[in-house]
Amino acid sequence: SHRGSFNEWNATLYELNNSVTGATVNISMSSLTTGIQRLDQHLRSDAFFNADEHPTATFEARNVSDGEANGTLDMTGVRRTIEFPLNVSENTVSSRFNMRLEPFNISNPAITGGATILFDLNR
């Protein structure tokens, strides 16, 4: 397994009465880095994320409750609804979950278990 991150992204949190009610996250797919140049190029290629043809992944959460986020992820030209656990505190919004990539037309024997997604945002 490999660890990677996206170096170029932005997130907007929507709040009402000091509660997170939604979010929009945009990720530059060409900013993916694992620290291994050949692997980075392969993951950005049309064999995986196809960053040239689909340069941005966008997640729009319109239903956020204590403990869960539900929204639409547009990645690799495929738009799907996803749900994941969400931890919201006074200062941060964070999560760690496994996401299957096959629904986004990413299929490879090396990733049959999906990808672990991890983030920790300051509010």
C-alpha cells in the first residue's frame, strides 16, 4: 500500500448558528503526490484518475449531521452520492473512512479494497 495526498485543494464550510450544515471541496487531481514520481504519474494517468481529462474532483455536502456527511462526489467524470462518518468539533471537521473506487471507473487489482480517505480541517 502507498500513502498519498493532494497538495492543491480548497474547501468551503457552510455554517448556520455555529453548526456545519454543508461543504464544497475541490481537489486538483494533478496535485496527487506519493513521493514516488513514477507512481504519481501512473495514478494521474487514464489508468486511474485521468487527471488530464478530469482535472478536478468536487464533493458537495448538502446534508451534514452530527456524525455523518452525505453528498455528491464528481470524480473521473462520474457523479455519485457518498456518505461517510464526520467528526465536528468547535475547531475542526475531520474524518477517516474507506471509499470504494470502482463506482468511479477506477479498477485495479492493487486497490480492490478501496482507498482510505483521511482529512482534518480547521474551522
